Amino acid sequence: MEIKTSTQDGVTIVTPVGRVDTSTAKAFEDGVMGAIDSNNKIAIRFNEIDYISSAGLRVVLMAGKKLTASKGVLVIIDIPDKILSIFKMSGFDKILKICQSFEESKAFFN
């Protein structure tokens, strides 16, 4: 697994590449939490993964809680339908901000 990070309009975008599962969740967590340590506006772009396990979902939930506690913002962007269905089955679509594009997510960061 690879973790890409970039910054656009003051938002750090974290993009995991590959599978987010038990064996890669720690690398995903390190990438996301490292981004949070330097910015409180985070978008996680899921367009380059093909699978996310409960371990990966736990990282997303931890990131959301940490950002909420520090008055930051987490938005999930560019999420493929098969990954979105996992978020919906777990109820994460009810507690997280999910947008189809970075442009759409900008409203949450202002």
C-alpha cells in the first residue's frame, strides 16, 4: 500500500492506493494521522483503492473523531460505488461527510 498526500486550497488530501485491510491499516493510520498533525482540514480520496476492511474503517472513524475534537474537518471524496456501499452498510455515510469530488467538498472547508 502507498499513501499519497497533497495540498489543495489549504486542504490536505490523503489518497491510499491499493487495499486498506488488516495488514495495511497501520500504514493508512500513520498517513492519515500524520496529515492531521499538520492540518485540521483533511480530505481522504478513495478513488485508488479497491477494498477497505473494518480495520480501515476504524482508521477513518478515529480520524473523524480526532478532527471533530480539534474543530477540524474530515471529508471523504472520490469514493467508488463498491467502497461507498461498505460505508453505507456500516452506517458511516450517516456520520461522515462524503462528496463525489474535491470541488463539491470545498463547501465544508470554508
